[in-house]
Amino acid sequence: MSPLQTTQAPQAAKPPELLRLKEHLISLISRELEMRSPPMNERREAIQQIMTSAYQGLRLSLPNTLRDQLFHEIMDDLMGFGPLQPLLDDPDITEVMVNGPKKVYVERKGKITKTNVTFDDDNAVIRVIEKIILPLGRRIDGDSPTVDARLPDGSRVNAVIAPVAIDGPSITIRKFQKGKLSVEQLIQFGSITRPMADFVRACVVSRLNIVISGGTGSGKTTLLNVLSGFIPEDERIVTIEDAAELRLQQDHVLRMETKPPNSEGKHAVTIRDLVRNSLRMRPDRIVVGEVRGGEALDMLQAMNTGHDGSLTTLHANTARDAISRLETMCMMAGMDLPLKVLREQIAAAIDLIVQQSRLKDGSRKVTSITEVSGMEGDTVTMTDIFKFEQTGMSSDGKVLGELRPTGIRPLFGPRLEAAGFKLGPEVFGANLSGMMGRR
């Protein structure tokens, strides 16, 4: 039986008496736990013992199914995240979305569906939010009604409460993939082809600056995790994120995370602060989880002053849009640079844009790999090296198409060769198009 099924029936209509019983038992168990202070690895067993004893002491005779469900919910409240815990435990669910206490949605295999999981009221949702953010030293209240956080397993969490959330507290959880995806798995899933993977690996090892661009939920962070795995073991890597979720396998990794302001609105540490500070930490590579603002300019300047081989992600729907987004974010730095100067900075700093997309059928693919080749007049010039060509839709709603090389070799080819990568013309589709060089 799936976690959804186990939580649906009793949660659909919970009488007030049962809610009061649940709150009473949780109160009794919490007081007893405070007195005993069991070690974390013995906490679940201790809760089970206290709960059974407390229930028996009340001399109640609930039906077995209802009693088991009550015990299960209490355990989820005390050891997990309440009604959300079964959804978090379900490996097929990739995203959990709470739109107030009575509307909980999940994403499975790219499709969003509503569940029958509910919370008792707004306060129950807020208690889960507070349980998530308390160990991280973050806060949420009327003056600071939004928060970004992460679960112990690395899942990304965003929460919003009143007065910003009108219909009740909201929680959005992007679940952390158990077990890091490998490039081989991406190839099996059809997200990327072998030639594309070989090419991108050569680009990472050869210290090209790479931007992963894509829409919300397209898989940018997953791809960034995979690409970062190509960084050699002997390099010092500094990662910078809003909420730490990257899982690099190398040994010499220094992870940094932003800090929100305190209750007085002071002492925040932003992505921009961390990017600037990272330059003093002798990094071989700087990996920024996502650029959203003025830190983009600091990152470009770092790339242009010897910190090559950097990786980052940003929100954009095409590679060309990614350039426009970088321009806009650089302007947010407040330096008042002419647009042409910004574009020259971008063209000099960025070597490659990998476009990640979520298609209509929910599948995620690398839909283009594009070289940023320079400037022509006031325009940043770009060349697609690989591209996804959609040919239609199947009868069962699957997107049909093919990832293929364009037949064009990148201008930075000599840099790949200098690093020991001699990619044959077949990687770039010479056998398909007959074009060995740039058109």
C-alpha cells in the first residue's frame, strides 16, 4: 500500500474528539521525552513505548485500524513532518506542494495530482514549517513571512505564511534525489546522448565556464550535480547556495550557504557576499547553485580574472534568454555599466550554455548545448553545438524527437585538445551533415 493510500481515509473526516485525543497524547509523550532525553537512535522506540502506555492508561477501545492510524500520525508528528511524512517517504514523488491545510498536491513522473492528505488547520501547517526551519536558525513570522530552507536529507523547502499567503500557509518541497544521479542514468533516461555527455565532460575538465539554463523544475540542479562530478579530485571547489543541496563527491569541497537577516533586519549574508568572499579562499572552481541578482556581475568578473572552470545555473527558457537574464542581473549590481560593456563581459566570461527543459510530457532533457562565441557589433554571438528536434507527440502523450549534433565544431576546440580531449568529427555530426568546420 502506498503512503498516499495509508493517509487518505482517516484524514478525510477526523472528528474533533480524535483531534483532541491526538493532541493530548502528543503532549503526554513530549513531556515524558523531555524527562527521559533518550538518544536520537533510541527515540523512535521510546516514543512507541510511551505512546502505548499512555493510550492504555486512558482505557480507550478504538477500532484497531483507527488506533494504528492515530499512532502512525503521532509518530510522524514527533519523528517526521506530520501529514507530509508519507509523501516524503514515497520515492516516486519528486515535489510536494501544500496550498493551505486542505489542499496538498504532489508531482509524480512529471505530472501534478491532488492528494487526500490534509492538515487539521493553519496552525498544523505552521508547526511543520517551524519544525523544518528551527534547526537551521531561520525564522518566519508576520514581519518575515517567507523562508527558504532544506530538510535533513537535502530537499529544498520554500514556505509562505500570512499576510503574504492569503489562503493559508504554503509549503513547497523539492525532494532531494536519494542516491546521486549519474551521467549514465541521464543517458538511459534519454535526457542526454553519449556524444553530448562526452563533450560536456571534456568542457568541464578543460575548465570552460558553463551556465546551466532552464525553467522552474526542469532539473538544473540535478544536471549541475552531474556536471560537477567531472571536476578532477585534486581541485579545491567552493560551492555557494541559498539552501545547500549540491552533493559533490570530491574530497576538497568547501560548502557555503546564505544567511537571512536577523529579527532586526541586519547581518544577512547574501550570494553576492559569498561570491566575493570565495575569491579570497583560493578556489580552483567556484560553483554557484543559482544566480538571481547582482552576484552575476561578481561571478562574471571572477571568470574573467583567472577563476575559470566555474559552474552555475539560472532561470531562462532558451540560451539566448539566458544571455538577456545575465544582462538584467548584472544591471542589478548597481554599477551602471553600458550595455555593450556588460555584453562584452558576458561574451568573454561564458563559454557554454547548457539548456535544460521540462517537456510537455513531464520528461526532462538537455535541449541545446550552445557555445558563446564572441561579439558582432553590440550582439553576443552564439552557436548551437547540439540541439533537440521535436518531431511530434505519440498517441500516449509522449514527446517525440531526437537529440543530435548540428555539425558545427566549437571555436574552443583547441582548448579541449590542449587538455587531452581529441573529440572526433563524428561527435559533432560530421557523418550526418558532412560539415567539418564552422558554416
